[in-house]
Amino acid sequence: MATIARVTADDVADVVPLLVAYCRFYDTAPPPAALQALSEALLADTEHEGMQLVARDDEGNAVGFATLYWSWDTTEAVRIAILHDLYVAKPARGAGIGRALIDAAAGEAARHGKQRLAWQTAPDNQTAQRVYDGTAAQRSTWVNYTLPV
């Protein structure tokens, strides 16, 4: 089984290729240097910005990651954690790593005083939805929009 840990400066070089693969999955391609800067920014201010988790297999290879951002939910007036990214490399899927990352993310959210963990996925990502539906999470009815500014 994989081990899950908070990303440290020593992990960033191993996490960046996973970030690149995750972005490729969603048909985006930010430069690896920008993804590295994202990870480093989270490390620089974990208490206010958020954090990342890394999953490593029994040989110590990075096989998955999760990115958490701290935020608020105005409709409930509570602090929340947003599980913005969750990714497991294809060869490591089906071994419970995604679920372990969600559990670890929930634990980190609680440790940071957040009231709940929220996330979204693409409507056609049935594989992820099967993992998410196997948790105690409730599926949302919200429709998401994005507006470039």
C-alpha cells in the first residue's frame, strides 16, 4: 500500500511530473516551471494558502498527489478545504491510493480547522466518480462555471 505524506521541498521534483500528467489528462499544459512554482508557493505559506500531499509506492516512487486550498463557504460561514486536484498515475490506479489521498486530505483539513472538504471532477470522469461515490461525501447538484479574467 502507498504511503501518504505532506509534500516537502524534497518532494517537489517528484511531484512536478505528476502535476504535468494531471494537466495533460485535463488537456492543459502549463509549463513545468509554473507547476513547480505553485508547489513552492504552497510550501511557503501552508497555513494560509493550502498544501499538497504525495502518495509513494512501496519502492518510494511518487504515484499520486492531492492539492488542497484553504477557503471559505459563505453560505455556511465556515472555513473549508478545497481538494482542487487529485491524481493517481495510471499504473497505480485501483489500489486504493485515491481513497487514501482523500482520507489524508480530510485529516489535514480537520487539523487545519476546516469544517469540510469539497471537490469537483469533470462530468465524464467516471473512474474518479466511482472512487468519490465510495466515500461518505455527498454529490453536489451545483453547476460549475469559469470566467477567464
